[in-house]
Amino acid sequence: MQLLRPFVGSLAIITILLSLTVLETVTGEKPLSCCTMVSTKKVTAPITGFRFQKKNLPCVAAVIFETTEGPFCSRWQEKWVQEIIRSIRQKQNLLRTTSASPKSVVPSARSSISNSTAAATQSLSSHATATSTIV
């Protein structure tokens, strides 16, 4: 009987720890990082991006708009949601095509840029001279 006493004590501790773990899993609510409900209201805050969420209970199928005020869960079937997504994608495509194409400079603008650069360089060098004279 003496040999079983440490074993019984260890078994009791393991049982208590497992019970607490199971109890915490059942009753403890973890914050969800997904939408469990969606809104049919239009987003009023400025939108900075979006992502799609697939249905995986308790998460529901949704479009999550990232706004300056935080995430906003919307029904992907809503017409206004699809219009916003289309608009964002058009802007993204426009940015991709304009950044990929070579930039052209109008000759008169180029010469004025050169003149401005020269003037700024001269101003900086005279400022540096004045600063070094003061020091």
C-alpha cells in the first residue's frame, strides 16, 4: 500500500489538471479573429483594404473591409459590397499599370526641374557655408 501512495497522489494531480483544462476549454471564450455575423449597412469609415472570409463555423462567409475604425464584416452578396470591391480592384490595377509604364517628362518641365535643382543645390551650399562660418 505504501508503494501506491505516491502513484495515487500523482494520479490525483494529473486528474485535477486535466479537469481544469477541459473546464477552461468548455467555458472559456477565446476572442475570435473572424466574423460571426455580418452587417447589411454600408461602410461609412474610409476603407483601407478588404479580404474574403470563408464559412468555417462559427465564422460566416463575409467580406471584411479594413477601415480606419477597424474591421467591418459585410455580406458578400450585397450589391454595394461588390461595387466597392470592383472599385478597389480597378484602382489597384491602375496603380500597377502606371507604376510599370515608363514615366515621361515634358521637355520644358525637365529644364525647370533642372533649374530648380540647381537653385536648391546653390541655396544649400550657401546655407552650409553660412552655417560653417557661424560655427
